[in-house]
Amino acid sequence: YAEIHVTDVYWPEFTRAHLHDAIRDFAGRDRRFGALTDEG
């Protein structure tokens, strides 16, 4: 299992603000862990 965050920013220009954006993206995801519906 893996989650990927894709960004248009190249590594040398990647800042703490970009990292915080990525963390917010991960925190806001709806994880179902393989379930097809919210009911499980």
C-alpha cells in the first residue's frame, strides 16, 4: 500500500510550504482501505 503526492515543483525549489501542502493533502484524503462503500 502506498500513497503518492504529485507536485510540479522540482526538488531544489521544494520548500516547507510545499511540504505542508502535501501533508494537508494526505490529511484530507478519504481512506477506505479497500472498501467499495463508506459502509464497509
